[in-house]
Amino acid sequence: MKDNNKTFTYMYSAKQQEEVKSILQKYIPKEEDKMEQLRRLDQSAESRGTFISILVGTVGALLLGLGMSCTMVWEDTLMLPGIVFGVMGIVGIALAYPLFISITKKQREKLAPEIMRLSQELMGEN
């Protein structure tokens, strides 16, 4: 008897299969597991402090530059305002890191209950 049910199957190479899987992963809705939530919360504790301290430090550096410019270029007319701007810039630069520490500490205190809950759930699973 002849076999009339001939089928053809094609298998992709390992490299192509990995590429297909990586493309498929982009379209499958992703559920965030507890470890990812914990990492995201930990990262968010520092992000606000980082943003504000960079902003304050940058504005401080610009004020310091403006003050230096005023005192060096326009010595006659803008010496006193240049000194004031320079001191304000130095204060802004000096406050950037303590501001980061303070904001991050407050954010960590705010997020501590949620992080503790997730940590306990993760430790209980293992």
C-alpha cells in the first residue's frame, strides 16, 4: 500500500527559534512578578531625589557661572550682583547632595511598608 498522507515539516534552526521567541515575547502581555515590583519600587525611591538634586545642582552651577562672568567681564558695574549670584550658585551646588539624601530617605520611609510586604512574600515563597 502506498502512503498518500505525506506531510512536510520544517524545523527552524536554533538561532531562528530564539529570534522567533524574542519577537513573540514583545507581543505577549507581561505580568509583573513580585521581584520585578520590588526592584521597581527600590529604583523609584532614588529617582525623585536624583532628579531634584541634578536640577538644583545644574541651576547652582549656572548661577555660579553667571556670577563669575559678571565679576570678571563687567568689573565696574556688576561686581556686587556677580558676587551675590556666585554665592547663590555655590549654595545651590553645596545643597544638591544633602537634598538628594533627604528626599531619598523620605521616599524610602514612604515605600518601606510595601517593600517589606513584598520582601516577606518573596522570602515565604522560597
